[in-house]
Amino acid sequence: MDNAEAPYLLARHVHLCICGRHAVLMDLRRDTYVAVVPAHLLADWVRGWPSAQAQVLPCRETAELERAQLSRARPLIAQMLEQGMLVGEGGQGRPATPLVIAPPQRTLLEFDFDERLAAGPGQAARLALAWMRARSALALRPMHEIVWSAQARKARVPPERHAADPARERALVKIFVHLRPLFYTVRRACLLDSLTLVNFLAGYGVYPEWVFGVKTAPFDAHCWVQRGEVLFNDLPDRVRQYSPILKV
């Protein structure tokens, strides 16, 4: 079956990335992750799903491999349809094309801590508001609503206002990092930290990307804020361990 004619699409709240032998699905509505092994297992069933590299095998082995994969794929497809992760032709879906973003090379966290900061009560109040909004959202709202709300806020901004302003962004991140310990610790708090930073920057008309990533063996999920190759609240060596699965 040609992949372009595959019968199913990913539901719009489901996102895909490839981590080695694993295809990882992020289901925002159920706030859960699902792994598919091998990564290409559903390539003949879901449009856009990455295919395996061609292997030269004897006809008998090829037929046995296809039968084995078919027997594994069918119940998985049925389960994903039941859970609303896949939709049929005419449904509200999209091809399962993995996210590609620029690998991070630099971080705004690398600055001179001896520099004098122009942070004052106004910036502290804005950060307090951004933090309270992030904390209450994570406590009271489902993840898909939080993500869609951030997407909608960004979509309301005219495209010309999305242009990067490195000097201003660096100054705002310095203020954010300087004041952040007044409200919370970043240890195991990537969601709170990234959403707080996104809220804080939006208050100044700055809209970078909020990125979610995963890794396997062992499995872990993480999120951070970046624009192009520049990270706002993390380090390149750490982030490069993760495969991006969603950007907001």
C-alpha cells in the first residue's frame, strides 16, 4: 500500500516523533504517551508515517515479516481508533509527519552574572502574574487546553510581531532567571518553568516556541523554550538528548 493512500490520519491532538527504534505518540487529550515498536510498524496504515529503509530479504522471509507485522499492527490500529488517536478519511486529522526543528546550539542562560540588572517591582509583578497563571492552569486545566490556549494567543499576534529581537529577548530572560527563585525552583519543573516563561515573554510581546520532546531507554519527557537555534531556559547538551514532538 502506498503511504499517500493509507486509510488513516493522526487525530489533531496527537503528535509523533521517531526515537531510534521507537515511534512515540503524544496524546494531548489523554495527557499520555504511546510507543510503537518498530518505529515503521504503521507506515502502511497511517498517512505520512515514516517507512523503514528497504531490506533485501529472501521472498519467504519477507512474507513472514509482513505477516508478523500485520498481526501486530491490526490490533494496535483498532485500539488507536477506539481511543480517538486515529481518524478515517474525512475526519479531522493530519498526516503523521514527525516534527523537525533547528537543533539548539546556544543558550541565553550563558551570561555574565556580574552585570547589573534593570529588574524592578514592575518586572517582579509581571513574573508573579505569569507564574500564578501557569501554576493554576497546570493544576486546573487539561494539558490540551493549556497548549491550545497558548497557540491561540500566539495566533492572534500579527506575523510581523513574531520577528526575533535577540538583545531584547536576552535582557528579558536575564530578568526572568534573576527573579525566578523568588517564586519557585526549577528542579523537575520544566512544565511550570516553560509555561511561566512563555507567559512572561508574551506580556512583553515576545513569542518564541514552547517545545516538547521525548527520549527512550529509559523513557522521559521534557519541555523548553527556544527560538531557532537559541534556547531560552535550558542547555543544548541536555535538550539534544530529546526528540522534538510538539512545538507551540
